[in-house]
Amino acid sequence: MQAILLLSIVILIYFVLRYLINVIIDARARLKEESGEGDEPESQAMVRCAHCGIHLPQSEAYYDGQHTYCSEGHMQKGPKDLEFTSKNANPTVPPPPH
């Protein structure tokens, strides 16, 4: 008889705790919605530096009226020919045989 009573008390405590945890989670979710913290940040357009080729958000780029740059130093140096970068083929190395 005591085992049944103890088991029912444990089950009752489990359900009460589970209910309280769900109430707390719901309250936190409502607070986030009301304060606007749950919003995802907006995505930004990415631009390429005309000197080094690095990609960066448009809001952080420097613009000289024609090209975008990653820093003032690169803007002062001007655009660079980025046709052959480390990812592209090296013009002095012939392509591999088929």
C-alpha cells in the first residue's frame, strides 16, 4: 500500500514539475516576441573588394563611386586585376593532360 502511495506522489510531482517548466518556457517565448529579440537579423548584400577580392557586407565596404573596397588603404591603392587568383588557374602553368 505504501509503495502505491509513494509511486502516485512521485508521478504527481513529475506532472506538476513538467507543467511548471512548460509555463516558464511559454512565458519566456512571449517576452521575446514582445521585445523583438526573437527576430532573425536581416541578410545583407555581399560585395567584393576591387583590390584583394575579399567578400564583405555592403554596410562595411568603402565605395569610391566606381568600386568597393574592404579598407581605406585598399581604396587608396585602387583596383587590382583579379582575373588570376589562388582559386583560378595560374596562367604560367599549362593545364593537366587528359
